[in-house]
Amino acid sequence: MNNHSKFCSFVFFVLALCGGLPAARAQKADTSDKMIIHILNNKLLTFTKTDSGDFFRFVGDVIMQQGTDTLYCDSLYQNKTTNILEAFSNVRIAQLGGTQGLCDYLKYTSAVKLAYMKGHVSLTDGKNKLWCEELTYDLGTKTGVYNNHGTLNADSTIVTSEKGIYNVNSKEARFTGHVIVADPNYYTTSEDLGYNTESKLTRFFAPSVVTGDSGRTILQTSSGTYDSHKGMADFDTHSSVWYDGYYIEGDTLHYNKITGYGYAYGNVVGIDTAHHSTLYCGRATYNKRKRILWAVDKPVLVQVNNRDTLYMRADTFYSAPIVKTALLNGLSGNDTLLARRFTDNHSNKDSVKQMASPVRERKGRKKEKELTPPTFSVADTTDADTSLPLYFTGYHHVRIFSDSMQGLCDSIVYTQNDSTIRMIYNPILWSRNSQVTGDTILMKMDSGKINNVYVPNNAFVVSLAASQKAEIYDQVQGKTLRAYFKDNAINMLNVFPNAEAIYYPKDDSGFFIGVSQATSTRMRVFFNDQKIDKIKFEQDVHQTLTPLEKADLPSTRLSRFKWLIKLRPKNKEELFND
């Protein structure tokens, strides 16, 4: 027997004389390995008996084992009464599966397999590594807890926080207090989050910000999950996503970075900074890669144009890019092509059914191009061109409000490239004291103001000739109508063909001289102070002037007469609240 073996035998003999080995005593009470401690190696042993207990001191390359867990250190104190160990210098814990902990000092409660580690602490499973100055580590559950700053390194991801809990087995971690997650692909700040080092799934429990794509993507939430592997965010509290000039927020938010698909529920706000538009609604779905948007539940589209802001409300809004062919064609066609709702159940979202309402010009007449809309459809590419302008289609119960004009219709199309609004099915447009109706109304905007309006069929314009109580109206109707505006008030009308007019001319003193009724093939109507000033008739003119006292004013109406002032939106709040 060599000297080392003799020394170990002597140690075990002394321990037995002093009341039995801790291992032997444990075996009497519990046959499991829970309380069994083996001292496998040391160079020097001393024993001290005090009022607080009996202490053994092991010095020099100490190796202790409990079950499958092994402790290495330069020196070790064991309280035989409590079976609490204290290890000093070059302390290392080794467990099955490759888990290993290092520190300068360790206090170990063997009954519950709980280790308090201090000084240059590290804990690793061979792949992930945790650093801190103080750590409480449960060897049974392989769970470490720190309360004075720590850092976890998982592959290329580094997490720092004031406090943390890390489970080596499940790979689950919980971090609180000034949490920072740094990864080559994203950067996260939070006050409370959970993180799985294997799945890379992050759970948020407090206000948090995830920044990626070199700052082009910003996610903000206080509750939910973010999967960095799949690029998926699921937030169940009011959250937001900013992506390269586009912003969306809602009470519940889902976003898939890889597919570009997202949806939001509750108090949804979507912003397109490039085109100065904002969408408010209760629910929205969005495909970032194709730039396609659906919005329902009281959606309101807000378009800012210089000093004026246009508000549009519908039951449903759909938005997509205008393809380049439409932009190249510009406004050159003679036919009015209008987008109409293609389904009532939100299917076939990648195309738009178009309806043609032809407007023909007489041979030899100059073509009026201001409002003839382009042919457009959804860009059929994997990633839509971000430089392309968008069109917005509103379905059913559409209302429009701005300081300069208001309107109603069943459906509407707004195109950003030409700032044109197409009002479809029973449209009504109000501007100052004038009302315009027709089968369809096309309205050209310029810097937030109405430039001109085109009505391709069944055109009718009416305005108050006097006070509302007088119930006398200037009226013009015809097959087609084009109205030119100045300062958001009608300045001049062209009506052709089948033009008809009823208006109330005045003398130089401003008194009505009668009611004029006229028909012609074409007429040009000039306005002054929002009222008809004069009319120029062309071809097949028929006109009569009846003194007021002889006129039957209540029946002095054109065939398409409608005065729908009670339907006129009064303010923008109506669009949000109703």
C-alpha cells in the first residue's frame, strides 16, 4: 500500500472514531445518494470542535462527490453537524451532461443540494455560459439565480441583466432589471423577459424594444413572444412594429418577418410615412413583402396633403401597390376603369376586379385627361417595389371629410400617384355651398385642394341660390360634367351633352329678377361667390325667364334634383365615432 492510500485509510479511520463518516450516518437515515458525501481526495485533514459544531478541514486538491455531482477545490470546510460545506479557491462543480460551474468561493448545503457561489462565477452546459459575481445554484434542478448583475452567452447572443434565473436543463432563463439582449441580427432592451437559449424564443413581461435590420425594424411590446429563428412576433398587449418607413400598432399584434405577414386587433394604427397616410381601424392584416393591407371594424384612412387633411371612412379598406404598367399608361385612356369590391368574404386578396364605365368623346373634340383613371392591379411579385405608390379601395358606406369638401358613396378608390379619388355607386360630393351627384364622381386633388371633378354619367350640380328657408336652388345637369375649382369652390362647369339648367339671375342691385330655365347641347357655367354668375349655352339652345311672382318655386326642379344636405358629414369625429 502506497503512502497516499495509507493516508486515506487513516482519514476514514479517524472520521469513524469521531462519530462516523458523514456518508455512513446518511446511509442509516436515507439509503439514497441525496445525503451521501464522499471525499475522494485531499492532501491534509484537520478537525476542530467548537460550540457551533464539529468541523473538518480538507486541504490540497480536494475532490468531493455526492451522487453524480463532483466538487473540486483547493480547500474545503465541512460542518459535520449540519453537513454544510465551504470550498475555497479554484472551485469547480462538475455534473453529468457536461454542466460545470466555476467560482472563487462556494457554500454548499448538501441536504438540498444548494450551492452559493461567489467570485468570478461561471456556469456552462458546454455550449451556453453564464457569468456573474454571485450565484445560487440548485444542483438538483440545475437552476442558477443571480441578483447582482450577470451575463449569459448563448451562441452569438449575449444577455445582460441585474437579476436572472437560468435552468441548464430546460434552457429557459428569466431576466429582470435593465435587460439587454445583443445579437448580430437584433438588439433588445427590457425590464423583464424570458429567453430560451436553444429555441431563441423571447418572452416579454415588461415594456421592451426589439431593434433589427440595422435599425430599420423596431418592435415594441410589454407582453408576448418573439422568435428570432423564425422572425415571428406574437404580442398580446398594445404593441407596435416599425419597418422601414411603415408603422403599425394594436392591442394584439402578430408579425412574421420572413413572410412579411402581420395582423393587428384593437385600436389599430397604421402609418405610411413615405406617402403621408395613416389608417385607424379595429382589425387589420398586412403583407409587408407585397405591401397589401386589409382593414375592417370602422377603418378611417387619413391622407395629409400640405395644410389640408383628408379623412375617409368605409366598412373595409384594401390597399396595394399600383403596378408600373399603370403608371406608364398614366391617364391616357378614354375609358374610366374603376376598382370594385371583388369579394365579400376577403378572399382572392391578390387581385382587384375592375369595372369599366366608358366615357366617349365626340370626334374632333379635345380629350379631357385630367381624371381618366389608369388601369391598375396588385403587383404580382415576391417583394413589391417599395417605390411604387399605393391605391386604397374602400368598400361600402363610405364617408369623406376635409375642411374643403365632404362626400358619401358606396365604394371609393384613392390613388397616391395622381391624388385622384374615384367615388363609386350613389356618390355625393359637397364643396362649400355646392352639391354634386352622378353615377360616378372622379375628383382630382392638388396639394390637399380639389383641382377638378369629373362626372361621366347622370351629372347633377345644385347649390343654394338664397337662404335654406327660401328653398330655391341653382341647378345644372347633363350627361357628363367637369367642374373646375378655385380655393375649393366651384369656379366653372362644362356640361355635355343634354345640358339643362335652372338658376336665379340677379340685377345689378343684387335682387332676383326671375327663374331661368334653359337647355342646350353644351353649356359652360361660371360661378361667383359660390353661386351661378352666368351661363354660356352652345347649340340647340332653348331658354325661358319667368318672373319670381309667376314662378311655381317648389316645383322648379330638374329631373335629377336631390338636396341631401342632412347626409353631409359635419366633422371628422363622426367618421371615428359612428
